[in-house]
Amino acid sequence: MNKQQFDRMSNDLGFIAALDQSGGSTPKALLAYGVSEDAYQNEDEMFNLVHEMRTRIIKSPSFNSDYILGAILFENTMDRQIDGIDTADYLWQQKGIIPFLKIDKGLADKQNGVQMMKDIDTLDNLLHRANGKHIFGTKMRSVIHEANHEGIKAVVKQQFDIARKVIDAGLIPIIEPEVNIHAKDKKEAERLLKEELDIALNDLKLIDRVIFKLTLPEQDNLYEDLTDHPSVMRVVALSGGYSRDVANEKLSRNTNVVASFSRALSEGLHVAQSDDEFNSTMKESVTSIYKASIA
């Protein structure tokens, strides 16, 4: 593991950019960027277009290590290049930004109020490839839709079972048990989730490190004590469908929690913008998220 990256992720100011929209969410991400589905004929053309969008974001002047600690990539993006350099290497060598990789294969059908991750049948190979591409850590997402204790317990167990395999591969796992922002019993679901995270953390080895990516909670500072746990490198927040302004406001009320926004990060970006317009919008987004992260 890269010690410089380990120290930076553990100690420096900034946030994690989420650039990991994959198969099912890519059309929505492109549409928000002004690229409709009739602009591409197949999956290859779709991923070419989304890589152009991500390249434009990454190469924007304000997308730099002054504000951003890391960036989460989709597998297809990891396998591509920017200016002839592998994307992960470009992030670190040219921008000083730590590369992560989304490793989940999407969500299973809803059961017991939650959506578990689908089986990751290529996990060992994917982790091997990630190491070869100089990836620092991974991310995997589940979704909690209601305060069902059995379901939430199962989500946390699955997340930590995979996290241990990621740790054994020499990478840092980002554990993301997202709570749906529209859940009617969101506050109770978050209380149950916090309870299960505390239990699971106590089963880790002393040398193990994880990052949590959690929905901005109804109770401010619900996760504050997690930020002090010796096994927790960072607690980061997902925007979860909140607008950037709302997400930033909620984030600023949670001590020691930083952003890992996706939709909120790219809000306002459009394929038809001139470079000056695009870079201005990026700067506004990046600086506002950074300020909320260090508040």
C-alpha cells in the first residue's frame, strides 16, 4: 500500500469525489449532463461518452488535491486512460488525488426492507486487477429502505464480509450501507444501522482500516464517534439525491464527516458549456463541497 496515500487519506483536509456511475445509472448521469439516450447506439458508445464527461471533470483545474482527497471510479473507467495514462495513475500522478474503485455489481431485489449487493463472482480477479492499476481502495453499495433490523443486520454482515477480503488484498474498503433519504422511518433505520456498525467494528483486527460512506443522518453527529474509532480511516457522506445546497448544509452540521458526492458534485455541468463555463461551474461545486466538508 502507498504510505503517502495512506497518510493523506487519514489526515488531510478535503473530500472524495464519486465518479462511479455504472451500467444502470450511466444513462441518468449522461442525461443530467445533457446527453440523451439517442446520442448513442450501444453500451460501448455510452461508456465512451461518460468517459469523455469524467475526463472533462478530472482535467478541470479546480479538480485538484487542494480540495479533493480521492475519487471513486467505475471498473470501465479504471481500464481507460486520460492523455495516454491509466486513469488511476493520472489521478495520483497529475492531480495528487487517491483512486478508489467501485467493486459491487449492483443491487439484489428488495427483501426485509433492504437491497443487498448482488454476488461479486469475480471479486478476487477484480481486486488483483485493482492492485495492478494502483488503486488504493474499493467501494461497495447496499441500500436500506426501512427500519427492518433483520435486513439491516444482513446488509452490515455482507458489507464487512467483503471488506475483510478487500483488506486481505491490501486495499482499503469503503463500506456504503446507504439509507434511502425517502425512507419513512429513516431516523430509526439510521439508529439501527449505527448499532450494527458498532458491533461489526469491534470484530475487526487492530490493524484493519475501513472508510464508511453513509447517508447524511436525521440526527446531527449521529456518526461522530465512528470518526474517532481506531479502525475507521474516514467517515464520508453521500448526497443520496439531495441537491448540492441541501447536502452541503446537512454536511456542515456533522463534525469530522466529509463529502463523497456524485450527483451533487456534477450538478449544473452540461455538455454544451464552453470550457470557461464548465470550469467555473466545477469550481463553484468543488469549493462549496470542500467548505461544507471542513466546517
